[in-house]
Amino acid sequence: MWPDTARWEYIRLNMRQGFPTHNLHLRRGLNYAVDKELLTDEVMLGQAKRLCSVYPETSWVYNPDVPCYEYDPDKAIEEFEMAGYTYEDGQLLDENGDQLTLKLIYGPNTSQTRELIAVTVQDYLSDVGINVEIQALEWASFLEATDAEEPDWDMFISGWRATIEPHIMYTIWAEDSIPDLNSVA
């Protein structure tokens, strides 16, 4: 038997044109650069399980063949280089020689869990030369920012709770929802 609901925390990337996170290799590099096992064990205090898909093992649509991005800073830098960046003197530089800076927002600003996720991700990304600016927002401002026509963020931390019945999730993952996939609620 499986539970009625599933809940997960995640980092959403802004995949709109003009944002660094639009680049597939940069997105892959970000995934390799963060130790998700540490997030599960230390930030979530071992009370969570890492998912590589939105469906847990208890769902009938769970696919064990979905690949996970394991923590591998060297592979992250390889992906960043394929995205056109250069890793030099501890900084990830764009074609103009400027350090890559990403804006990470989260809400509500009272969430200690999301704050810990944010600073942990900031630390890991600084290890591969990326500067991360964190902005904590109260809930209404966070929703406004994530749903903005012209957003100014590259990443945001959020969560989702839903039945693990896959048909309910269709509204999120359906191709018809693109480009609305950048909004959370």
C-alpha cells in the first residue's frame, strides 16, 4: 500500500531564453555540483529520501531506470566548460571574463529548511566557482516573483505536495503547460 500524498522540496531552474540556466550543460553541471545525499542526511536530518524523479518507489509509475546526478564536481566543471564557461582561479567565468552569478530565491522567508538548502547550495556552487545571491521573500512576494512575466531569478527553492496518482500530476508535466512550468502556484 502507498501513502495518499507525497511531498518534495526542489530547486527549479529558470529555463527562459537569456538566463544562464537556459543552457542544458549548465543545468547538468549544477546537478553534479550539489551533494543531494548531504542535503538529505544533514539538512533534512535523515527524515527524507532522495528522489531522482517526482514519483517515489511506492508509486506504480515509479521508474528505477531514471538516472540520478551523483555529486561529482569534476563532472560539473566539464559540463560548465561545454556550456562555454572557463574555470579559472576558483571562479567560473563567462566569455567576457565575468564570474557567473546566479540569483536563488525562496519563500516563505520564515522557512528554516529552505534557508538551509539555500546556503548549502550556495556553498557547493561556490566550490565550483559560481557566485550565488540568495533572496528570502515573504510568501506573497515569492509567488509574485515565481509567476512574473519577466522574472529576475535563475533558481528558486520550493516544494510540492500532491497525490502520487500520476494523473493528478498531468497538469504540471504536460507539454501544454510549457512555458508556464516556471510558475509554482
